[in-house]
Amino acid sequence: MKIQNYIDGEFLNPIADQWIDNYNPSKGEVYGQIPDSTKEDIELAVTAAKKAFPAWSNTTLNERSTILSNIAQGIHDKLPELAIAESKDNGKPLSLASAIDIPRASSNFQFFADAITQFSSEAHESVGLNAINFTLRQSIGVVGCISPWNLPLYLFTWKIAPALAAGNCVIAKPSEVTPMTAYLLADICNDAGLPNGVLNIVHGLGQSAGQAIIEHPDIKAISFTGGTSTGAHIARTAAPMFKKLSLELGGKNPNMIFSDCDYEKMLNTTVRSSFANQGQICLCGSRIFIEENIYEKFKEDFIHKVSQLKIGNPFDKDSDVGALVSKGHLEKVKSYIDIAEQEGGEILYGGNIVTVEGSENGYYLQPTIIEVSSNDCKLNQEEIFGPVVTIMSFKNEDEVLKMANGIQYGLSATLWTNNLNRTMRMSKQLETGIVWVNTWLMRDLRTPFGGVKASGVGREGGFEALRFFTEPKNVCISYD
Ligand code: TXE
């Protein structure tokens, strides 16, 4: 099947009539084509967005909120169809897409439908000077949203919903590897009453369609989630044009386990934080540090639990681990496993590509546990973004903190301890945007989301996202 761009409320073929193959990673087969859009398609989308902006930015908050709620409902109503599409496009277990990805995409719209009705700005009285200042928070205009392949509709909507809620018109590009649910979203938006041109979804490659978005002078802000090197390239391109930038980039997150934690809860959660979505979540705890007095016990129990995970076709009900997103990505992840030995790492479990019966050409890899002896090895320093974790022991709080922070990334950290003083000390010293204590990936959509260091700039979530997608203007009124 061929999917199309969604521009000015219409479904269109790419102007140059060039197409890209779309793969089903669980089968390793091409199952469709997507537009290989160019500058000309982006130009068309920007023209439509500029035309739609004056009316959309002047809709009442109630009207806007109602339309966004309709989209949330539309996603909810089409949950089974969207979950199947996501699973087929990405390789993730259907159970995960049904329980997490698609419900969260709906919540993203519902959350910002509500949040925009509560968003306010400040007033500052210049006491004694007979003046009052207030802040107008105005829509920016046309903004760009570029998203990755690991949580396709989940992250696509996480950007689009606040951008639209704040009254902007959007040019959005999903990853070329997982375009399907973004395509289906277009229909839902039409049915929800979103006016033509307010949201334009253009498909294509990063270096052409994506590049045209970041370079376009009329696109005033870019919200991007993806790899750190792409983020650096976007910053280099967009900064001289003084665009607003929100960059959510890679992570290589520490999972620090102290012996005073709730052991069973920690063990079950650590299996999830290591291998959920085949380890392809920027928040996965891929560097596991265990206090030395429970190291041997943890090692044994963890290997046992992980050995029970079932690798299989994403559509099988009992599959815990599905396929990796692409052949190229499978090869990249495998290449890290292959360097383990050179670095003195020991593969304690997994490490092999798996053939799944009936899906022999799919991109399956065993969940893999590697024991390392230093935090400075490549396996601990580079983002692998697959079902591969390292484990090593630590002696005390100072040592583990040093290792947790001893990396270019700073997205999230997980801490397992029941010691409140340690929790506070470490939370303050960890160089990350998020710290989870005795839990993982528990998300409250009002909280700021994002990282420090090479994990990005800016925050998404709650009012932070609405602040990003609006321009503050100070109005100062002097009176007699
Ligand atoms: O991401 P890219 P890739 C990490 C992970 C992974 C690596 C590369 O380590 O192995 O990044 O993945 C668009 N101008 N993460 O290559 O290229 C692209 O089309 C504008 C972490 O798939 O960064 C896609 O829509 N856009 C991550 C999006 O950027 C461009 C999730 C992300 O693609 C562009 C995914 C350009 N010049 C990968 N080049 C996370 N933080 O969750 C590419 N794109």
C-alpha cells in the first residue's frame, strides 16, 4: 500500500512522485511505500499552514480544546487498528502498543486539550511607578515537529498536541521507518474537525524532507526527538536562523541498585527498564550498577528472569520481546555485542540473533546481559539503543554517583533504595533531567520532561511545552 502526505486537509502524492519502501521488521519484508518528500512538498505545507494560522490562533480556547478532545477520542476509538499498525511498522509486541503507545497518544491530546484552558501568564505591578506589566503568551506561527521511530505515535502526538493547543500551525514529519500511525492520525484529525492546513504531515527522509523543515525560514520553532548527532546538526542549522529549539536526544541511563531496596519490586522493574520495547527507549536503564554485597545474588536472579522472556512475533499474545526496528539497527546493536570481548566484557546471557519460526527474515535479537569491569568502556559510554544492558558492582554511594555522572549523556537515572537521606543527596547530585526512585517510567504528564548534557536542551511536558510553543511578550502600561 502507498501512504500519502496530508497537506491542507488533503491526501497528496509527493510532488516529485518519488517513494521509499516501508518494512515490516517482524517479517523483514517490504509492505508499502511512503512519499520521499522534497523541499517542494514542505513549501506546499508551509503555505497551507501560514494561510490557516490567523484563524486557528484566534479560535477560542474552548473551541480548540474541543477539537483536541475529539482527536483524543478518535485515537481511543481506533485503538485496535492503530495498535496493529504500530506493531507491524515498528516490530514491538502488539500487547505493548495496545497497552502503552496508543492509549498514551490519546492521553497526550486529552492532556493538552485540558491544559490549554488552565494556562496563564504573569502580571508584574511596578509599585510606586504607576505602571503595570503583563505577559502576553502568543502563538508562534508555523512550527516543525520531527519525531523518531521507537515510540512512533506516542512521541509524534507528544509534540503536536501542545503545538496545536498553543494556537500554532504545524509541519510534522514522523520517522521514515515508522510512518503508518502518523498517516492514520490525519484521518482522525479531519473527522475531529481540525481546520485544513492547521496540521500538515509530510513523510520522507531526514536529510531531505527533515532538512527542508529545519532550514525553512518561515518555520519559527523546531521540536525534535532523535539521535544526539542529528540533534547537533539541527542546532547548527537552526541556531543562525534564531529558531526556538527543543531537542530531546539520546540517553545511557544508570540504574543504581542499593541492597536496602525492595528487592522483588526492583528485580521485576529492572527487567522492564532493561528490555521493554526491545530496549529501544531513550529512558531505558542500560547501565546497571549493583551494590557489591548483593551483586552475585542479583546476577543470578536477573539472568534467570531474563531467560524467561519470550522472543517472538509481535502479534503472538505471549511475546515479551518483538523485533528490532530495522536491519540496519539490528546490525548496529549486534556490533556492540561483538566488541564486548575486545573490551574485557563477559556476555552472561543472550548475545545472539534469533530465528523466529514463521518469521525467519525478521530482525530478532536475544535480550543480552554483559558484565563489564569499568564504566569507561564503549559498552558503557555509547548509546546502543537495543536489548543490551551492562552490569557491574559498586562499593559505595560516592563511587556509583561518579560512574552515573561519568558520561556525556544526562537524560534519566533510576535509584533503588529505601534510605531517604541517600535519595535526597543523590537526586540533587545526579546530572540528569529525570530521577526515578523505586520506580521507572512512571510519567505524570504535568512534569518537565527532558535531559541535560548531550541528552538535549529544553523541556517538554505540561506547561513547559506550552511555554515552548508560545512567545512571551511584555506589555508595560503606565497610568496617571
Ligand atoms: O535517528 P535520527 P535514527 C538514537 C539511537 C539510534 C540513533 C539513530 O541511538 O540508534 O539515535 O537513530 C529525522 N534534519 N535515537 O537514525 O536520524 C529522521 O527522519 C531534520 C534516540 O533513526 O535522529 C527522524 O524523523 N530531521 C531517540 C528523526 O529525525 C532529520 C529515538 C530521528 O532520526 C534529519 C531514536 C535532518 N538532517 C533514535 N536527519 C530518542 N531520544 O528517543 C534525520 N532526521
